[in-house]
Amino acid sequence: MKNYIKFLPFLAFGLMACEPELDQAIEENEVYTAGEADFSNYVALGNSLTAGYADRALYIQGQENSYPNILSGQFALVGGGEFTQPLMADNLGGLTLNGNQIAENRLVLSSNAGEPVIPPLPITGEPQTEITTKLSGSFNNMGVPGAKSYHLLAPGYGSLAGVATGQANPYFARFSSSENATVIEDALAQSPSFFSLWIGNNDILGYATSGGTGVDQTGNFDASTYASNDITDPNVFAGVYSQLIEGLTASASGGVVYNIPNITDIPFFTTVPNNALVLDAQTAVNLTGFFQAVAGIFTQGLIQQGIPPAQAQALAAQYAITFSEGPNRFIIDVPVTPSNPLGFRQMQPEELLLLTIDQGALAQGYGSVALSPEVMQVLGLLQQGGTPTQEQAALVLDAVNGIDDKDALDASELQAISTARTSYNATIQGLAQANGLAFVDANGLLQDVGQGVSFPGGTITSSFVTGGGFSLDGVHLTPRGYALVANETLRAINLTYGSDLPEVQLGTYGTIYLSDNVN
Amino acid sequence: MKNFLISGLLLMLASTLAYAGGYRVGAQGQRALAMGHAGVGVVNSAETAFFNPSGLVYLEDRLTISAGITGVFSNVKWQNTSTGQFAETQQDPGTPFYFHAAYKVNEWMSLGLSVSTPYGSSVEWERNWPGSHLVNDIELAAIYIQPLVSVKLSEHFSIGGGPIFVTGNVNFNRNANRTLTDEQGNRSNITVDDSGVTNTGWSASFMFTPVEALRIGFNYKSEILLNAEGGEATFSNFPNSTLTPQNGTTAFDATLPMPAELTIGFAYEMNEKWLFAFDYQRAYWDVYNSLDIDFADPNVATSVNPRNYKNASTYRFGAQYLASDNLTLRAGYYFDESPVQAGFFAPETPRNDANGFTAGLSFQVSESLAIDASFLYLRFKEVDASYDSYTENGQSVPFEGTYKSNAFLPGIGVTYKL
């Protein structure tokens, strides 16, 4: 009997190998099909959105939740290969160049005694990602934070030497194949069998997030003269985009492209309302009185310059802004023009304030008037029918504290953005159709988020911090937001290529990150 | 041996894997197990101490001892075709054991002792698998210690029973929810651990022998609630934030029930070579309504995990054949109804209805010593199931998928007679 007993361990071992078999096992590739597409070597091109940038930084956890990485996980079910990403060195996200920090750590939501602290702050820690430490090999995720359309074709965009001089991109410099390499070359060198391209956001976003301080370069076809806050000429965009598509479709079995969302669906531009000037009854009366005084003083000034009184009154009337108890729209500075010689006005309903505006200053009169005692004194004098001195009049006009151009997008800036974006999107959709590519209406998708997208366990909205769709920088998406993009992409791919890739569960992807490790 | 001792309690969530529904592991005697784990009417060794204590008085030897150990090799695969996710459990063999002894005091009374592990479970999924918010791993074991007395009231009728002392251990880990991580990206998780949880119950049985060839048995074990009080809950990988629980330990209270179990059945000795046995068993699982873990830290909400088990039946059939003077062959089958109801299929107890196929043999080495071997193959149908009681933001977030499981339980033991 002993002879048999000693075989028992082998028997036990054998039993461990007797695994149950599912009738149709996902693991054995028995469930899904790829359709006409070949996902064996998927390469993603784009900007920060493609890289998985979030919370104002690129960091490992964000990269792991980039929509291309989520997609590659589903592609793997139908023959997709390994998907490599130029992972950062840590979850802090800051960058150093020769030891000097050139990009801040990611933002986190800190707390105090169980209450969240707004605004989000950078997490503490010494970032370990030194951009001169070159990564070796090629990467399936070629998303480069900050890239505009034409950057993908620009030699030297990944030059380490160029980073210090501002001519190159630190993120691409980490993994570019050479100092002169272009993003598209490095992508095509991998002979992608399938690609994704989401580019063009930064061609308007730099302008938008700077409050429109850059230049609308429409009409200027020389992209080398553009600054980072400028709007790219739509023809330049179209030329670049068709070159990219031409190169990518040469080797790939298929691909997916994304259009450019409207900035008015992004919390960076929608969180601070333009009517957050909330007044009590007395302050409303005071402010109304102040601007009547402004109009009156300005009228007198014009008359003294020889302008006919009726004309002077008509021109000055725009400054007699009235305020009421409750919310009122702010005052913004605009360029001085003959029709607006003082260069300020009340914001219009559609105009936007940026998330980065100093909200403490807003509470102190930024966007309205600094009603100092001296100013009040002049107002009192005027009410009694007195005539202010020139200095007193100047004191009143100077008290107007309109919001600076860099903190707001006014109607003309919004128009410039909208015109460019509409043209870019026509180009993208047209080329997608012409080349039989899958097309993701990212614009429509983010509009839906604005209305709220429900899933088992919650709803994704575009509310800042709490909405779940946008990260703490108010521009880039959360892992859950990127998962939403991935699902929309999977639907578009299934539709175009006849595949039946499954979607991921949004609720299993996180949103913003909590930490009190802040200064 | 440590594995055995770990046992436990419950916790957390759950449940466990079970080889007989819920977290019942039917492997308390190799001879019975080889016959479909039927034995309420069988008198052939000290195993009777567990299956029907009243039968001990019919054992002819002064001292009878049965001891054995079983390896539980279970496999569970899960997949969700709506998302493309799949996972399987890691191999972590459980090892239920038993020691039964009977001592014949006189013709009408025997004393017995039974030590066994009728409840236990060991399930380990891949860390952070898609169901990790429900369970990453669980290890649960309870040791039953039963001093017994068996009294023959007449030639045809005996009674037996005694107290049950239980000691249990549990260790259970799961992630805090589906997404929370610390600053380094590690998933926040909670481990609940307690050992040496004790309680008592009782058993009562009778055996009716209308004719020599037929024994009819009845055995009842009472419900025993294992109350883990002051166990240790460890919170790990939570971010440094006052918006989440803090890392560290806190005490917890939880209760895991060992349900009452009633067995009736018979054994019929057709001739000198053949014996047939049938047991019907009813386990009163409805006591397992919800697993609530109450943390001592007032800032951590009680974890409520509805289980809503139902009472479940098991039908056991076994046959024994004396092949020669020193070799006995056995075979059996049982159908085991799962106590888990639709919508409550939690991955710590991924068990649906099962068919058990058993076989085994005894080899008489000497007059006093026999080796007993048994083998059980448990077959589960592929099942689409969900656990619907996990919520986020007040909304039910079902954990769904297709499960396919099997289990192999080889066992070895000895029977000694003096």
C-alpha cells in the first residue's frame, strides 16, 4: 500500500491541471471577432488626450488609463498585440530637465477635516522623470502632450537640445528615435496595422486657455511663425491632417479618427460663471450709481473736448451699467475702440471666464469696481450736484476694475475659436469618410457628458471636481472619461469594420484622486 | 495543519466555497465520501460518530478509530462577455480532516469523540480582478469537536448525540470599492481577520433497525453562530485623505452561521457483499441572511452584505461491494442543491447546483488496520449569475458573469480497531 501512497502527490498535481472549460471562453479567443480590421499592431497618435494626461500632468496611473491603452486591452481579445507606452518614472507627474523641474506634479484634491479643499493642489514629492533619460525602443502610444497638428510633422520636435530653448517637446524628447525625428515618422516606422488619430485640440486650445491672448493665424500659412497660444490656420490644419492620414493609411488595415470638442463643454471654461457678481440691494444701488457717475463724468469730458452734447451722451450711455440685487455679470476689459473709448463693458451672456481666474480677486472687486472711501466720497459729491475736479473724475474712472483679457474669452475670441474648430472638424470628418475610417464624434460625446451620461453606479457629468468626467485641470479627462471615449471608439470601430469588440465598464474606472500630501 | 486551524469565521463577506453548498465541505469520512457521503444508516467504522452518533453502540470492537485527510482542488473560471473580462481562482488546496473514535463501554452504551472540519473555504482570485470589490481572497475554517454518547434502548432502537464545540478562524480580503487607490496607484483594500472564535451547539440522532439488514437513521446538528467579536480589520493602501478611511487597524464584529443540518436515510445490506445507502439532507441555510461587518471605528460605515441563502437539500446515494476478504470497493453519487439564490451569487461562494461522483476503497492491511481511500469529482454546470447587492452612490451595481467550476477531492484515511 505504501507504494501507492507515494504516488498520491503526483495524483494531486494532476488534478490541479484539470481546469474547468467554459463553453465559449474569452480567454481562448472564442467569443469576439476582429471583422475586417487587423489589430495586431495598434499605434495611437495624438496629444495629451491620447497620452493619458490628466490633472495637469502625465503620470503612470493616467497613462495606464489612457483611452488607447483601454482600447488595446479590448483589441487583445481579437488578436491585438502588446501595447507599449512611454511610461513616466512615477505617479507624481513632474518633469525635470538636467535636474531642474520644468513641469509641476499632478493635481490632487486635498481635504481638511473631511471637507474637500478647492482649488486642487499639486501633490508633494520629488519627480523622478528626467527627460534626458531617453527611453529605448518604439512605443505604440505616440500621444505627445502639448502637440498641435503640425507638430506631428515637425522635425526636431523630439530634440533634447530643443527642449531647453523651447523649440521641442519634453514629452516627445523622452522617446523620440533621434534629434530630428518626427512623430509621424516614428509612428510609421512601426508599420501600424491599425491606428488612432486625435489631433487638433491644441490648435485652438492654447488660444482658448490663454484667454485669447494669442493670435488667430487664419490666413497665415507658415506654421513655423506660430506661437503656442495662436490659432492654427484651417488650411494648414487640413494640409497637415491629410498628410497624416495618407501616411497612416498606407500601411494600416484601418484606423479611427476623432473630431475636436467644443471648449464650451469643458469645465475649464464653464466652472466660473460670468454672473458670479452677487450683490445685495445696497451694493447694487451703489454700483449702479457709480456707473451713472462714470457715464456722467465721461459725458462732461467729451463735451469739454468739443463733442456735441447729444453725441457725447449717446457714446457715454453704454457705461451707465445697471446692477440689481442677486447675480450680475462681471465687467471685462476689451480693446479701446472709437465705439468703446474707455475699453470696458459688461460681459455678454455667452462669454466665458477661465478656471484659472483669481477667485479671491473677484471677491475683492476684480470684474467690477474697487469702491474705495475716496471713490464713495466723489460719488457723494456728484449726488449732491457738485462738480468733481479732474483728479476726482480720474479717480472714479480708474476705479473700474474690468477682467483682463487673459482671464476671459469674449465674443470675438469665441467666434475665432468656433470658426477654426468647425473647419478642422469638416476636414477630419471628410477625410474619415474618404478613407473609410472609423469616426468618433468626440464633440458630440462631450456634449452628452454635459447633459450627464449614466452608467450602473453613477452619472458622468462635466462638473468640475464632482462630475467624474474631467480631471482636476478642468481640461483633460479622468480615467472614467477616457473609458467613455474608448467605448465610443469601440462602437465606431465595430460599425466601420464589422468587429464585435465589447465595451468596458465605466464604473470600474476612477475619477479624481484624493490626497492630503500637498503643501 | 495551520490551514486547518484557520478556520473560521466568517467574514466577510462571505462566503465561501463550498463543496456542499454554501461553505459546507462534505469530507468527514473516506468510507462515507466514497459512497456519496451517505452514512446516516451505515455502521461500519468510527465515521459513524459524525454521520449518526446513535449508531456507535452497534460497533463491535472495544475501540474504533477513523482518521483521514482530504485535498480539495477546486477551480473556478469567470468571464463577462459584455466587457471581455475573465479571471480564474488560484490553486490553494484546502485540506479538511477528521478524527473519529468510539469506545464501547458495555453492550448498551458507547462513548465517542469526533473532531472534524465540516465548514470551511479557501478561494483566492487574482489580486484586483474585476470582482475584487467583492472578494480578493477568503480563507475560512471551523473545527467541530463533539463528545458523544450512544445508547441502545432496545434491539431495534438506539439514540445518540452530544454537545458540539466549535472553534473557527477567518481571513478575508477585498478592495474598498471598484476604483479607490493610494497615491502610488495601489488599490485600497480591507482585510478582516479573526481566529479562535468559539461557540457551542448540539447534535441528536437515532437509529432504527427493524430487521438486521436494514438500518434507518436520523441525525440533527444544531445551528451554531460564530460570533467574531473584536476581530481585526486592517485598512491598507488608502490615500492620505480625511475623505477616506485611514490606514491601520480597527476592531470589527461579525457573525457567520453554521446552519442546522438534518439528515435522514437508510442503509440496506442486500447480502454479504452488497450494501446500499441513501441519505436525504436538509441544511437550514436561511439563517444566513446577511453578512454584516460592524467596524469599531465610528467613521467607517458598517459593511452590509446581503446573502439571502435559502434552505437546501442534498440527495446522496452510495453502494459498497466486498470484493475480497481484504478489499472493499465503494461508489456513489450525490446531487447538491446550492443555497445561493438568483441575484446573490457572490464570488466568494461561486457555487451553483452540483453533481458529485464518488468512488473509493478500503484495504484491510491487518486484522486491526485498514486504509481508506476516496475520490470525489464535483461537477458544476456552467452558469450565468450575478450578485446584485453591491451598491455605489445608492445604485445597485450588479457583478455579473458566467461561472464554470469543478473540484476534485482525493482523500486518504485509516480505520483502526482494537
